[in-house]
Amino acid sequence: MKYLPVNKDLFIQNREKLAKLLKPGSAAVLNSNDIMPSSADSIRRFVQHTDIFYLTGIDQEESILLICPDAKEDKHKEILFIRETSEKTAVWEGQKYTKEQGSEISGIKTVYWTSSFNEVFRELAFESEHIYLNTNEHLRADIVVETRDARFLKWCKQAYPLHKYERLAPIMNHLRAVKSDIEVELIKTACNITNKAFRRLLKFIKPGVWEYEIEAEIWHEFMKNRSRGPAYDSIIASGSDSCILHYIKNDKQCMDQDLVLMDFGAEYANYTSDLTRTIPVNGRFTDRQKDVYNSVLRVHDQAADMLRPGNTIKEYQENVVKIMEKELIGLGLLDAGQVKNQDKQKPLYKKYFMHGTSHHLGLDVHDYGNKYRPFEPGMVLSCEPGIYIKDEGFGIRIENNILITEDKPVNLMADIPVQAGEIEDLMNG
């Protein structure tokens, strides 16, 4: 792997937390992601399922984790199954994990080849009353491809129809929402790599550059710093396309007087970062652009300060939009009287700010988290207000990653330039 070894205490502690939340007499099974085909004999680059990585640190296909806290034999309380390597595999694909390496990375003492899973699982299933299986229960997920976990669920229910089946996803959602110190450090590393890329772009961007050239600079800086690349498809949107929230064509030339909205973030050791900055292509904001930019920044700063223990996404968003309404009125985009008498079901601000302000961040860029659960220390969220003025041909979004603590929120991207004047100085220095 490109990244440096991760402290296995992270995975040991995560498994301990999971085991405590399982019902007595339970077995829990998690599978790696599939290697996805493209066409002919081509395949996509393997990306590990974040749940099994969270619990093992294993970054290899065809891996299985089996947890049975009440197993009769101590060696079977947690078992890692990994793909058996061979000389032929080593020649064509490179070395796979040995059992010793799998144990060293994960902290799991019992490691078997995947080929022995059915036999071992049969014994432990007969010892267990409950079987926990994993499904993707993320609200934003559009599930069209059958996963390895989904296929295993079908097989398991057919092979063991009389067991009591349980959902693993709610437990994983609960655990992963709060980050440990080790996880926070990995996210910080991803943020630091993103910082390097943004500073590189401030020296690179000028009138005439193409959006895909900016994207290429991002890839270059990420990969030279041990990232496998962007944590998600980068948005490089110049001119009027900065009003398209999920613009990923990145195929337009950046023109003088335009703004370019850039939403990108490095991954590191599977952990993600998520930055948005909007900058002037020619290195100088117009007066109007700067006024809107500063409005967005004020909303951002006040919103970030509300990311504190006890608040909830719902309450937080309601308060953020009140701040946004004031800024939109100050910019002449909304009328104060109309806002006062608006239909609460069709708020006027949504013409210019149509998305949520924050989402959880971690192993997934839209990480696990319950919108009704009060914020807790250790949660990491984005903070990303924006104003999109289609009639004026530009949109501005500012985004940082915020760690919730017992005290005040911590901006993990505090070292990344955000003030309009600093951006201009760096672009023209």
C-alpha cells in the first residue's frame, strides 16, 4: 500500500467495541468488496469495503472477518480469512498477504485461508443463535450492483434458515460516527495532503487553463504524497458551471474574470478529506465576487462554531439558514419583507443555497451518521455553505472539515488559505 502502516491498536479497539454491542451467542460476518469488471477482461482498481477495513486494516480482496465473542474456543472469537497466494498469483498480480502479515496488520491471532471459511463458519454457526450480516443502509446509497455481502446474505439464509438474523449496519453506523485519536490523525494527514494540492493550484491557475489540467495537478500532488488519489470525483467548475453542485465534466477552459469552484480532497489510508475553495481565475476577485465570497465565509465561520456537543443536524441546519437569509438579503438577492412572509414549506433561500451545510466524514466522504443523533466529541463533519447565483454566472462554496471536541470545534483545514485577500496574495506573489 502507498500509505504508511496504521497502528493496529485502531482495529483491535474497533473490534472490541463491536463485540460488546452484539447479542449473546452471536456470529458477525463482514466481507471485502468485489473487484469490479469494466469490459472485456479489464477490471477496476480494488477499493476495500470501509467496514471491514475499520475492523481489520486489511486492504485486500476476498477477505472475510468472522467475530464470535462467545465461541467455545478462544482462538475462534475473532478470525480473519484471507486469499491464499501462490507462485502463479505472485507472478501475475504480486504478493498477497501471508497469514503472518494479516495477523500483524489486524492484530487478529487466528488467520485462515478463505478457502476454509465454509467449514469453520459451519461449526461456529451451530454454536450461535444470532448471525449479524452487513448491508448498505446509507440514506444516499443508490444500490444497483449486488455486493459480496449481499450474495453472502442469500447464501447464509439458505444454508442456515433457522438462525435469528440481525442487522450489523446500525451498530457500524453508531461506532463509526465517533472517531478515535488514531482516526483523527489519519484524517489530518489527508487534509494536509489536500492543503499541499490547493497551494500548488494557487500558483498554477490562470486565464486559459483547462479544468482537466487543474484536476491533473491535484492527482499529481496527491499521489506523490502517498494518497491513492482523490477521495471522490473532483469538481472543477469554472464560470456558470460553478452553480452545478455535482459538476464533474471538468472539460471547460477557465476564462479571465471567471471564478473556479474546486471541490476535492485526498484520501489517505482509506480515510477522506473534503475541501471546497472558490478562487478567481485571474487572481483578483471583482467587488461583487468578493462581497458574495465574504458572505459565504461569514456563514461558514458561524456555522462551524455551532458544531458542538449536543447540537443536531436538524437544529444546526435550521440555524444556519437563518444566518444565510440575512446574508442573502444584504447582497440584494432576497427581500426582507418577502422572507418574513414566505411559505415555510418553500423557503426563498433555497434558490441560492439548495443543499445541506454538513455531513459526517471519515472512511467514506459521506460517512456514517444519524441526523437525529446529537453531536459528540470525536465526530468529524464538513462545513460547506454556498451561494449560487445563476443569473450572475457564478457560484461560491467554502468547505472545511471540523472536529467536534469537548471544547470549541477544531478546523482540521485551518492551515489551508481561505481569506479572499490571502488567496489573491498567493496567486499574485
